[in-house]
Amino acid sequence: MSHEHRPDGRLRVAAILVVSIAVTVIDSIDTLAVLLGVAALATAILVARGKLKFRSLYKRLAIVNFFVFWVWLTIPVEWPTIQLNDLGITLALKISLRINLIALSVSIFLMRMTGIDFARAVVGLGMPQSLGTLLALTVRSIALLDNTRSRLTQAMRARAYRTSASFRTLRVSSQLVAWLIIHALVRSERIKLGLAARGYTTLRWPTRQHSHWHSLPRSEWTLFVGVVAVILSAWIFSRLWT
């Protein structure tokens, strides 16, 4: 499928922006909890229908909540007396809800979108084309590093290498980082040559002629309007409840 015929992701990216702004503005824990529950329910439905891979979602949430763990370890606790602070607990709870809500929203709305699709969407929303190119190349480079790391790790395991608390593990790990950088640079040069052979330019590659907003699929508009409606409903109900 050529990039000209890929689905337009502008409304999905706009929905992520709306969620991010709303999560930042909303200060009620009840409202954030309700929104997180709705996002978790939508995620569970997508996983059950096979549209979202549980393994990738689990890894993403594990990484995010590892950061949340350090938030709970530092903000609510008063060191060195190791006493809990009520204001710190409230702040840590809000941060936890916000981070997980944004992580689930990104997982849902950017589902099956590549880095290039995401770059074209943000360019279509008004980002300069040069920054869109930089974003696409950044996402591509991160994926390249992860793929290279997986290949090197698999090769080390094939040679019966096992990590342990020793100087040898530290030395091999440092060599792994060096080889990772070298392999990534070599593959990046090959990708650059391939893009140049296909007429790559910094202004042309991540962009396309976007269609008019009114011609976008109804499903995309339904998704965007539904996100706005859920956020407004949760905010209104929290105001009435208090």
C-alpha cells in the first residue's frame, strides 16, 4: 500500500491531544478514575476482538508503571523519617492516573499506525514539514535500535551467554552497547542510501496531499466526537457530584 492510500490519522492524533490537554486540566481524582476506567474497558474490548496485541500493551504499561513506582517511592514519602504525606499521596495518585490514561489512549488511537503515518498526521495538523521529517526519522531510528538489540541479544543467547553479577557481565554489556551503536549506524547509512535512491527529500517524504476534513470517514469522526463527549460527561458529572 502506498503512502498516498494509507488511512488518514489526523483525527486520531487530535483525539490524543484532546485527551492529553483534558488530563492535564482535570484535577479531580474521581473524574480521572472514571476516564481511566472507560479507557481500560475500551482497551479490553480491542484486545478481546484481536485488534490490539496484549503482549505489546503489557510491555508498554509495564514500562510506564515502572516510572509510576518511582513516583510513589519519592513523592509521598518524607525522607529520612519515612513518613507518608497526605498531599504527596494525592499528587502521586493523580500522576499515576494521568500517566496510565495517556498510555492507554496512545495505545488505542495509534493502533496499527507506523511512525511515518504519525508524522504525516501531525504535519496535516499544522506541524512544519521539517519537524515532521525529524519525527519520522526519530521513530524509525528507535525501532531500528530495538530491532538491532533483539538480534544481538539472540546471538548472545545462542552462544550460551547468561547474565550474572560479575565483572564479565559488565564487560560484555559494555561491548553489547558498542556493537549496538555500530550496527545501528551501519543500518542507518543503508536506509539513508535507500531513501536517496527513491528520491527522498526532507520536504516531501513525510507529507501527502491531505483530503478535506469533511471527507474523512465517519468512523474517524465518531471516534473523535466520542472522546470529546466522554471527557465532557465525566467532567460534568464530577462537578454535579461534588
